[in-house]
Amino acid sequence: MSEMRVVGVRVELPANQPILLLRETEGERYLPIWIGSVEATAIALEQQGVRPARPLTHDLLKDVIGGLGRDLEQVIITDLQESTFFAELVFDGDVRVSARPSDSVALALRMGVPIHAEEGVLEEAGLIIPDEQEDEVEKFREFLDSVSPEDFRGADT
């Protein structure tokens, strides 16, 4: 199992589909996960330190966990089946709750807990970006610095 860090969220064109990009903390592999626009917005807001006027769902969940006196210890991306990623929220007492990776990452960012990925998931879906593509990663980081949460709102909002 590898610890992951959130590189950020980008929008894949032309489909306008948000992608969450994670990278091994102590490795070279990236893990791209297609996610929904609501979760992309929640992750982007948290990464940018933006506090909405009213709590979002992930903020509410953080407050509920604290209100119940529980501790979220980590998030694990556990599996990949037919192009669908699976994750678990791991609480104190080794209580585990199945969750979507996008929700799990949004919550992990808010609660300051580590994100891990099982080795099998990284072997199947992890990407190594060659050195000549590092420039592309830097451009992606610049994109993340310039994007606003409104960019992730769907056309039906």
C-alpha cells in the first residue's frame, strides 16, 4: 500500500469530465480517477482554502464524525473493478465504511488524514510519467492554481 497525495483536479476535454489526480508520496506513479463535478468542486474548494457560506456535504460529514466522537484515521483506495474505483474510510477501532474515492478524498482533505492506495490498484491503473512529460505535470499544476470552483459546475446548475 502506498501513501498518495492529491495533485489536484482537472477537466478532461472534450467530454468536460473532471479527473482527480493522485501521486505516490514516495514513488513515481500517478493515479487518475474520473469523478463527478460536485466532488471535483468540493476537492478544489478545499485545496484552495475557500470556505463556502454554508457547509457542503463533506463539511457536514466531517462535523458529524466529530460530533459522534469518532476519528477518521485514513482513506484507502481499495479496488478497481470494470473501470470503477472503490475506497474505504478507516475509523478508530478499525471500523471501515465503503465509499467512493472522490468523497473519500474530499473528506480526507478536510480532516487532514492520509490517503493510501492498494498496490493492486496502482499496478492496474497507476501511470508513470516520463521525465520529458514532467513539463506537462508542471502545466497541470499551473492550471490548478488558476482554476476556480465555478469551472466545475455542470451545465444544469
